[in-house]
Amino acid sequence: MIDVEGLTRYYGEKRAISDVSFHVNKGEILGLLGPNAAGKTTTMRILTCYMPPTSGSATVGGYDIFEQSMDVRRITGYLPENPPLYTELTVDDYLLFVAQLKGIEKSRLKSEIDTVIEKAALGDVRHRIIGKLSKGYKQRVGLAQSLLNNPQIIILDEPTVGLDPKQIIEIRELIKNLRGDHTVILSSHILPEVEQTCERVVIINEGRVVAEDTPENLTNRLRGSERIIMQVEGSEETVKKTLQPIADIQNITVKPENNGLVRVEVESDKDVRKELANAVVKNGLGLLELTVDRFTLEDIFLHLTTKEEEVA
Amino acid sequence: MKAISAIFNKEFKLFFYSPIAYVILALFTALTGVFFYLYLSSFVEAAFMDMIRSQQYRMAPQKFNVNLMLIRPYFWNIALISLFTLPLITMRLFSEEKRLGTVELLYTSPITPTQIIVGKFLAGLAYYVVLLLPTMFFHAILFLYGDPEFMPVLSGYIGLILMGASFISMGLFISTLTENQIIAAIGGFAAALLLWVIGWGSSFAGPTLAPILNYVSIITHFEDFAQGVIDTQHIAYYILFSFTGIYLSLKSIESVKWRA
Ligand SMILES: Nc1ncnc2c1ncn2[C@@H]1O[C@H](COP(=O)(O)OP(=O)(O)OP(=O)(O)O)[C@@H](O)[C@H]1O
Ligand SMILES: [Mg+2]
């Protein structure tokens, strides 16, 4: 549904993105993940035909962003990083304007607006002036605007910025419900968000794609060095002495906690849970807890992005 | 057409949602009203003095021409006040979109830059017509109590609207250059003033430059309209001017888009 081929964009001398390529399937939600200044917004602005790339090409819904920009814009709903709101208009007037911009026929205007107002839960504020709304509500108005005319493609630049935890959950649910009927790209630097809402993730750092996969696969890729965390009764030295000899342990840290307990973190590319437990028990130490800490996307993200920095 | 009317409606609505529009409307009405009163009272006084004089000397009273003595200078006056008012209307036309970030909405919507610019231009022009409404009311008073010629009034308004269109297209262009409304307004004043005074310069300029300066000056072309003459040459000037402003605005937003 969306094909991105070698997009590069310069701002003057500065290169914002280089050779960005990825693909989004129909009905899929793709997360564009990256730290500040990675080039997420730049990529989205190119895909929405806000500005052209310096080189590279892309098609959105089968339409070329250069040759058929009008068609791209017709089938795409876009929430920019800063919601594009006329602060003096009421929510209703604003949505009416955007609906007209999108060329919705007169007979469908009212029902279209009602639909997005309901989706974004704006019923209570629809007659209020946008400038007087809280940041979270402004964000929702921006989101509602992007859903007008039921677009095939929806591009959301950090949709949950500025929302409170309850609203974040609501908006995530809303986005998840778009799956299937709409093809969605959303950007974020909040990792759990991407993990929860997206089927696939493109990680972008310093303008380059550094990884593209499902959240599960990305997690598995770093599975090799899983972490095991234990809480053991005993002194720091004895615990260390007991566990260190075990084969296949890459790294072990022992930190004392309160009331005679220590916290042990073990990194290994094999499953050494049994060996660890046996060693502790055999030596008469008390094993209070043993858990496996899967790497979260956050760790992968940090891992990938720091690795990239080392190369640079 | 639908896109143009969407832009037009939004823009026109926004004028009246912001207090600035009412301040401008009030100021414009007050100024044109005061001048109307001054012109009218001096005209009445002159006519009255003449009547007394003619009774004293037992002569027939002179025929005082309202069109010549009141309406014509009054149109000049409105034109001058417009010169200082229109930059206040055009300053926000595009700068505001940049400041709010709504350009991102406009440029990613299925509408063309031409539709955006034309919609905004027409909204500015419509607002100017609203500004002129009270002055039409003042003119109506003259028709109620006297019998001025109608044609010069009509041609005066045609001239004002054409000249206004020129100022608005120029102000719109300046507004596309900056996201700061104040700068857009000052730029608008400066440009309008320059085009206004350039005609005066022609009296000092040499024989080759003088006609050119005269032609460029926005004021020279208004002269005939104020006198009740509708000349296609002057209409062509204002239309050409407006198209140039619109064209430059288009080029400006297209290049900004490229650099954005
Ligand atoms: N209009 C601009 N002019 C010059 N440089 C720009 C412009 N917009 C972005 N950049 C630069 O391009 C790079 C990528 O910026 P971009 O906004 O795409 O990052 P981002 O991933 O969206 O970051 P964030 O998470 O902070 O929104 C940054 O280094 C930024 O400074
Ligand atoms: Mg961004």
C-alpha cells in the first residue's frame, strides 16, 4: 500500500534522512520509531506531499508522490506533529472547513463530521473555540481532522503527545480499531506505544533505517542475551563465588539489597535457569525469586541506536 | 470552485471571529464618517454663504456641484484611508497560516496553491467591500437630500474596489513572505505608500521616466474613476496589477513549499 524507495532529504547542507526505504501492507499499522531528530517527521512530510524529497521515490496507495500528488492527498489523512488548528474557530467549524477542503459532498458533510467527532470523543466540546481547549483535546481535534472522509491511508505524527494516561489508552484503542480498514503509519519515540499498537516497526536513527520487523521478531533478535534476575538470601561475596563458575554465563552483577538479600542479574545466551537455581540451593542460600527479563523494544531501540552511534 | 469557496468561507469567517476585524471596521467607519461630516459641512457652509451673498447683491445663486465639490474629494479620501487599512486586512491572510502551522494542512489537502491564493484574495476583497458599506450609506444621505449624479458615485466605487484588489493582492504576496503579521503589515504599508507617492515623483523626473512613474503609480489610475470616468486602460492596469500580485503569491508559496 505504501512503498518507500531510497528517500533522501537535505535541508540546505544538512541531511535529515538518507536512503530511507520501507514498505507498508494494506490494512497494517506501521510504527516509525526513532529518537528526536531521527527524521520521522521529515519522512512523513514527504509521504503526505507536504514537501518533496531531494532524491528517492515513494508511492502511496499506488499513487506516485511526484506525479499523482493530488490523488495521494485525496486518499490520505494526516495528523502533523503540531496539530494544524485554527484557534479562533469552534471544533465544528474547523471540521467543516477541513471536510470541505477534502472535497466531501454537501450531503455527507454532517454525517462525516459526526462520525469523527464520535470517534475522537469530542461530543462535549464541539461548540467550543479550539484555542480554549486543553492540549489533549486539541490533539484529538487534530486526530479527528485526519479521520475525515474515511481515508484509506492515515499518517499520524506522534499522535499521543500531550495526552494524559487515560487518553493515551483511548487513542491507542482508537488507532488499533483502524487496523484492517485503513493503512496506518504512526511515529513515536515512546516505545511501548509502538509495541502495543503496531504490527510492524521501522526503527530510524539519524536519518537511516536501522531495523524493520515485527515487535516480536525484534525482541527475539536480541533474545540471545536474555537477562535472568534473581533475589537471593546471602552475602554479596558468597553469592558471587557460588554462581560465577557456572558455564555459559556472559555477565553477572550482584547488588546488595536491604535485610540480607542480594539482587543478581545474569546475562547468558543459553537458558541457565536450572543451573542457577541448583547452585543456589546446593550452597544453602535462599532463592526467593527468579525471573527472565525479556528485552523490551526499548532495549532494542537503545541497543540499535547506540550501536549506530558507535559506527558513526 | 468548491475548494476556493471553502477557503473563502473559512477566511471570511475568521475575519469576524477575531476582534481585529471589528476594530478595523470601527476605525474605518469613524475616519470615513468624520471626513464625510467635514466635507459635508464645509460644502453646506460654502453653499449657504453663497446664498447670503447672492441675496445681498441680488444675483442668482451659483449652482454648487455636489459631485465636484464633495463626492470627488471624498473618494480620494476613502482611497487614502484604504491605503492604510488594507495592510491590516492582508497581514494575516497568509502569515497566520504559517504561524499556526496550518500550512501543513493546506498543502497536504487535495487542493491546489491557486485555489488557496484565489480563495484568500477573494475573502480579502469581500471584507473590503464590507468596510465600504458604511461609506455607501453616507453617499445615500446625499441622494436623499440632494440630487447628485449617480454615475460618478458608481465609478468611484468601481475604482475603489479595483484599487483595493490591487492592494490586497500585493498585501497577500507580502503576507506569504513572513510568518510575522506585524512585518507583513509594515511591508504592506511601505509598498502601498511607495506606489502611492511614486506619481508625485513624476513631476520631478525627466521626460522618459515621468510617464513610466505615472503609469506605475497606483494613484494616477484612480483619478478618472473619482471623476466619474470609467476608462478601460485604468481597469486593465488594476486587473494586471492584481494578477501580478496573485501570481507572485503563488510563486512564493510554491518556492516556500519546495524549501520547507
Ligand atoms: N525545516 C527544517 N529546516 C532545517 N532543518 C530541519 C527542518 N526540519 C527538520 N530539520 C532537521 O532534520 C532532522 C530530522 O528532523 P525531523 O523533524 O524529521 O525529526 P523527528 O524524527 O521528527 O524528530 P522529533 O522526534 O523531535 O519530532 C533534524 O536534525 C532537524 O534538525
Ligand atoms: Mg518529529
